[in-house]
Amino acid sequence: MLPPLLFVLGVGTALMPFGGVGYAAGFSYLTVVLIVEIGLTLAALPGLFARKMSGWRLLFYAQIASLVFSLLSGNIIGALIGALIGFYILFQVRSLYQA
């Protein structure tokens, strides 16, 4: 998650004086989605370490936010492949978490 965050913040900040061209034109909503994804992932950590289903659910929502971020970035193939792998692993470990 760190490289996309640095890319969005770095390119967006560098191109703001020029009116936001290219990737920086979508600076606001991409940044919001990325912050939501990072927030959900960080919020899920205590629940994941305690093996609670609430932590798993937050990670599931973070994976959905990651998919949305990739789709909004225009990376459709990478979004689909990443989502398939991420959801597969996530559902493989679901049985380890209790309600």
C-alpha cells in the first residue's frame, strides 16, 4: 500500500501548481480511497491478532477498497488479478477466525 500512497501524494503534490494534469487530476478521490484502505487495514490488525471475525471483516472491506482504488486508477487487469488472489487467500483463512 505504501508505493501507491507515495505515488499519489508525490505526483499530486508536484503537479498541483500546474493545474493537476494526468494522474494528479484524480488526486482527491484516489487519495480518499487509499486512506480508507489503509485505515481499514490498520483497524483490522488488533482483531486479526486476536483471531476475531470482526478483524477479518475489516480486512475484507480493505480488500474491496483496494479493488476500487485499482479500478479507479485504470489498472483493470491488475485489479482483477490482485482481487482474485487477495480474496482467495482471505477466504482460505476465514475458518481460522471465530465470531
